[in-house]
Amino acid sequence: MISLIAVNVRVLIDGPSELVFDYAVPTGMDVKAGCRVKVPLRQRAASGTVLAVVEGGQEDFALRELDALIDPDPLVTVELLKIGRWIADYYGCGIETVIRSLLPESVRSEENSAKTRRVAVLDEVPDEDVVEKLSKRAPRQYAVMSLLVGAENHRMAVADMGKGSAAALKALEKNGLLRIEKEEVRRDPEGAGVSEIIASEPLELNGDQQQALDAILESMDSPAPKPILLLGVTGSGKTEVYLQAARKAMDAGKTVLVLVPEISLTPQTIRRFKARFAAEHDQVAVLHSNLSQGERFDEWHRIRKGKARIVIGARSAVFAPLPELGLILVDEEHENTYKQESVPRYHGRDIAVLRASVEKCAIVLGSATPSLESWHNTELGKYDLQRLEKRVDGQSMPLVRVVDMRMEKGKHKGGPAVLSDKLRTALEQRLEKGEQSILFLNRRGFARSLQCHKCGHVCECPHCAVALTYHRTDERLVCHVCGHLAIVPRKCTECKDPAILLQGYGTQKVEEIMAKVFPDAKIARIDADTMRRKHALRDVLNAFKSHKIDILIGTQMIAKGLHFPNVTLVGILNADLGLHVPDFRAGERTFQLITQVAGRAGRGDLEGEVIVQTFTPHSPSIQFARKHDFDGFSEQEMEFRQHFSYPPYGHCAVLTSRSAHERRAEFTLQTLHLRLAEDLPSGISLGEVLPSPLVRSHGQFRFQITLRGPRARQLSRHVQVVLKRTTLPEDVTVVFDMDALSFT
Ligand code: ADP
Ligand code: ZN
């Protein structure tokens, strides 16, 4: 039989080889894009996902037919598929890897399915004489019947009926007195934990909050909402605004997606959402990496069916299959953790903005220190800006003091200057008053820069304005953006003092020193080394909250969203550590970090104080953070970015090669460099092949090239074209990172 309209589908075959084939759809089979299908593949059967349906095409007898539809409902919505294709194209990766992110393994894998249990159901309570008879002749059956009569809705799980009821159940079923049926049970990741949550009521908003909320609500009613950047200082009540906006979306029958930088580091935000939606707690799904396969399967399907209408999760939750999406909230939108550091290397915030535009829903990006990318978009009029200028309840911003560590030189008998006199005194005072302190050390960056401990000068690249990186192997200073080389000076090039030193001491050292200086204080440390044990972070934070700890020492793990009313002092031990890394965002990161960490102080009724120790006290990032002045900082930083064509004025990408063989890693990248240099589109600047700041990692040597260009697509395409026509040696891996955030 010849049908006039042929329907063909393009199918992505499951498996690592990213095969895509066209198949014909058998008459009568209703296939949509996003459906899971069984297909013939050479001599075997395979499964795959439909990427596109082509209707009205020519009948092509060469095409094989689909074997079967695994599920008539598409697993991926049309909108998400569109986003998936965009990601593959923009970040230069296969659509298969993107689909893997879109559809978690636990959902795709055919081994997983809903968990069911058997329940006994009584449709009608039997007449008294029947019951009477049972009680005399069949005590077991009578017992089962009594249980069901007394049970809620006359239903009860067979497993709950006790041993020895199987025969009785069978007999009762046979006599038509009850039914046995299967019901789906949710593998609830929260389990019994829900009862601990105390419901919270909406607070009365202040003027700024109300204005921000109104703007969000207006945007929710708009046919094509513009993203809103909510810039609110720490403690200005952003979360309350999120909660009330989410409530409105829920009441309008819509669903809400809440993205947070990292689930384990934002327990307080999650708890507040759960508390506000306590009455609908089964509609809140928290997606975190500790879910079992079964739990993830259930949560995913609950979301897709519209049963879980608020989804809270980290970056990958941006793909949660929420129907009727009404609002996306991206908390701490400036955080780096939104960027995935493995393929597909998408930026969760950017994809959230894309998703909002595809689904035509409102989106709010919130932060006390927005990324300059988002800030630039408000300047261009692409985003609307809403501000919360004050802390709620008239709490004042903490007082930030900058301590010049150059003055501490010589006081520490050759050891590193860790604790200034000011900070030591401030800590003593807190201990006396029974208040708590946080000490923060940003140990980010093994890239070591040279800094003069007398004048604070740091060796920088004259062309790129980033710190030069010290390379021990060849005793050179290297610019990690352009490749500029410099000799290692014996004396400071500014003040001629020989006190020029490599950066570096860690949190462990600090803990040691603190224990010596304050032998009676209770001290704890939070960093990647001490937090390996499961729940370690939660336990330490709880101990800190209940004041079993006086001084908490930590890395950036403690910089985010924590709220401890009794903390009145925050010390930043070496603000320069993040500042002099070979990364043009170093200044921005330092500003963000100081502002965020400072926001941890004085969150209760007590006033807070922040002490920032630095060798470069006049650095703009530090000075603007001291004054809580985002506008001043961004104005000055944007000028620098524009001057060097750094983002947000243009895009930046990194191409990295890795191999156990140093020469091959380097040679491969040199080959790519030559090809990239041919037909280089105008405007793109191509950096040299350089050893990565992290030269060796996991036994692999790493080399990299940095590229900059005014237009993202042009840059990405140029690299992709070269990569496609280059055959790489088997033992070399090349990674392309578009809009890279990490240059290590
Ligand atoms: P942010 O998210 O901007 O850091 P939060 O939403 O955490 O700020 O608010 C800080 C504190 O102020 C929280 O304890 C919150 O409950 C409280 N708060 C927020 N809005 C109000 C309000 N309108 N009235 C009273 N308290 C509020
Ligand atoms: Zn340079």
C-alpha cells in the first residue's frame, strides 16, 4: 500500500557513538519529537530518542521502519529539545551528550520504572450477617476484614497486614468480598523529615520589596517577559520576594523553577521554600545529587505530570520537565557553579534565560553582586533592573575595615603574616563577649603569583592586565592570556625590596595558628579536606548555630547564603589570594567574595564588623567592597573590560589539550593553533599555546589556548570547524570551553 504522506523521524540512538538515523513511521503510529522509540539498527534492536518529525516528505523506500513506540508521551518537550539543539550548537558538543543532561540516565534507562505495591480494597462494607459468619468460621478472614473496615478509604497495603493473611486475602478475593490492586508508590527522598518543617506566613513587604514583586508579577502577565535582575544587598529580603512571587505563580496554576548554586551549601534557602509551601509540601521537589535512581525517576515523573509544581535544584534542574512554567528564579546568579565544568559545558543561568524566552515565562536573576554579564544586559535594556538598597528592619550594613598587611611585615618572625593585630584584638573581644566569628581564607588558585610583601606590588602582564603566573620548571613568569614571558625578578620591580614572595598558606595552617593564639576557644574548620565525610558540613554548621563553636575557619564553602545571628565578626585573611590569579575576572570575584562573606556578619540584632587583610589595600575590588558599592565597582571594572575586549564586551573561550604525554598534548594544540590561525575571522584574537596554570592534573599534562572575539557564534563556529576537520591522536583529549569561567 502506498500512502500519500510519508512521515519520517530523525532518531538519536542511545549509546556513546551519537548515531543519528532517519526512520519511517509505520501507519497509525503517533510519534512526536521527544518520544522514546525502539528501532532496528543493522542486525540488532536499539532504542533512541526522536529528535524531529518530518511530515509530508517523499516516501523513501530505503528507510527502515520504527519497531515500536516505548512511550506515546514525549519525554522531552518540544521546548526542551529546542534548547538542547541550541546548547549543542553554541557550546560545540554532540546533541547526544546534551540529551543525556536533559534526560537523566535514571529516566532513560529501561530498567527503572515506577515502584508499585499491592493493596487490598473494600468497595463495599459487607452485610452484618456475612461478617458474623466470618467471625465464627474464619477468624483470619474476619481479622483481615476488620482491618479493612477500619482503614482509611477501606484500603490497605497487603504488606502492612501482617504475616499469615495471604490465604485469608485470597479467599476473600475469590468470594468477591474485596479486590487486590496495584498502586504506584512514591520513593519519597524526604521520607519522614517533612514533619520537622514549621509553616511560615508571608511577611509584609517593605516599599522596595513590594515594587520588585509588582514588577515580577507584571512580567508574569506579559506575553513575552523580559528577564529581571534583582540587585539586593545581603539581607535585603530577596528571598521573601521570591517566595511571594512563587506563591502567585502557584495560585495562577503555573509551576515554578528555583535554581540555587549548590544544594548542599544553601540549606537555609531550601528550608524557607519548604516552610512557605508546607501545606503543599508534596508539590515541592528538591533535586540533588544524592537521590537514588528510583527517587530521581519518581521525582522526574512527578514533575512532568504536574504533581510537583515547585522544583528547587542546582544547575541541571534547569532541564526539569515542568509543564506550564510560570516563573524561574535564579538565586545568586553570579555564582560560578552555574557553569558546568564537563561536557556539555553550559551555563545554567544563561540556559535559564533561554528557557524563559522559549517558554515565555518570567525569570528573576537575584544577587547582591550580579555578574557583569547580567549587569551589562540591564544597561543594554535587555533586562529590567529592580533594586533592594537596604537591609530589612533597618539593620545596618556591617562595618568593613581594611588592614594593610604590609605594615605587619617583620612582626611574624619569618612565618607568614596570618593574623594582624587588629584582627587578633577583634577576635579576643568576640570571645570575651560570647559572640561568634568566621575566618575566611580563599585558597582558590594554585596558580602562584609573585607579590612584594613590602609594597604589595604584583607582577602583571603589560598587555592583558592579569597577574603573571610563576612556572617553577623554567623559572619564568608567564601571562596566561597572551603568552607574554618575563623573567623572575630578584627584587620588587616597584620598590626594589627583596621581599618578593610567592603567595600561599592554607586553612590548615590557619587552624594551627589559631589554636596556639586562642587555646581556650572552640575552633572548627570547613574546607574540601575536612568535609569529605557525609553530613560533615551539616554537622559543623549545626554545631556552629548552637554555639558549640566560637571561631569557624573556612573556604568559599562558607561564603554563601548562611545566616547566623550571633556572628558579629568576619575576618578575610588574605583578600589578595583571589585577586592575583591569571584570570580577568579576578577583581570581580574578589569584590563578590568580600561582599558575600561580609554579608555573613551582623545578620541578627548585633552589629557586624568585617576585617579584610590585604597587601594591596588600594585595589578597587577591595575598596568598593568595603563601601558596599556595586555601582562604583562595576563602573570602573567595565571600563577595564571594554579596554581589553573582555566579557561582557565580547566572548572568551578556552581550548585545552590533555594527555599523559606532555609533547603530544602540546603538539596537538600547536597543530590546532596553526589551523585556527588560517582564515581567522577578523575581530577574533588567538592566544598562544601555553601550559595550563594547573600544568599537571590526574597524571595528565595540560596545555591551553585562550580565544577572544566580539561575537559568540562566530567564535564557537570557527573553533568547531577546525576541530571537525582535525583528527586527534587517540591519547590526547581536546576540550573546548565556550564562555569559559575557569582558566586553570
Ligand atoms: P536576602 O535573600 O536578600 O539575603 P532574606 O530574604 O534572607 O534576604 O532576608 C533577611 C531576613 O529578613 C530574613 O530573616 C527574612 O525573614 C527577613 N525579612 C525579609 N523580608 C522581610 C520583611 N518584609 N519584613 C520583615 N522581615 C523580613
Ligand atoms: Zn598578556
